[in-house]
Amino acid sequence: MPLSLHAANALTGAPALRLLLPGGEPRPGELALTGPLTEASLAALRFDTAILGCCGLTAADGLTAFDLADAAVKRAIIASAHRVVAVAEPAKFSRTALAFVAPVSALDLIVTTDEADEEDVAALTAAGTTVHIA
């Protein structure tokens, strides 16, 4: 279930794909769905694996977002998923955004690139998750 109208548009018409969209209000620009309708839609479902992006991700401050509404949607996703994967470029490991989403231990896996700093990877691993270098 994509939470961006851009992603939904890219998936429209894909063969053998059942496309579900939550309700909510598209945020200008990125067209990510947010708000109480989005959160309620997510709470009504269960996901095997959720894949999240983030604005910041540090061992000390966990997963963070710049937007309060985005953080609330990400928390709803985490609550409905059996497995949570965060995808983050290495620059996110030195950034903490305004809104707290979840501690690192709520993430089952973090996927990043080989440009990630070894100290950041070690700190994230020590905080309770697995880091995969892609």
C-alpha cells in the first residue's frame, strides 16, 4: 500500500498487483497521504513488512521526521507491521528531525549504502537493529 500518490500512480496498471490506497490528505509537493483518515486506514490493516523512509535516524534519537503528521503516519505503519525496514542514505545517520517516530529497536532492519560511517552502523546495531549495506 503506497502512501504517496506519486508511488500509486507509478504502480497503477502493474500486472498481477492489487493496489490499495488509504484515505487521507495529500501533502503538497510530495503528495504523501497524511492525517487521521490515513492513520485509521493503516490501523485497520496488518502488513508482513513495512518499508519506511526517514528524515533522520540516529542511535540516540531513533527514527525522526520533519513533519508531525508524517511522524504520526509512520507510527501507525510501525504499529500495523510485523516487520519494519527503514531505508536511509548515510547522511540521515547524523541528522535528527523535529518529530520522534520510534526508537531504533522498533526497526528490524536498516538498509543503507556502503558509504555509511562504520561508527554510525555500530551504534545503530548496538541500539537494537540490524544494518544491511546494499
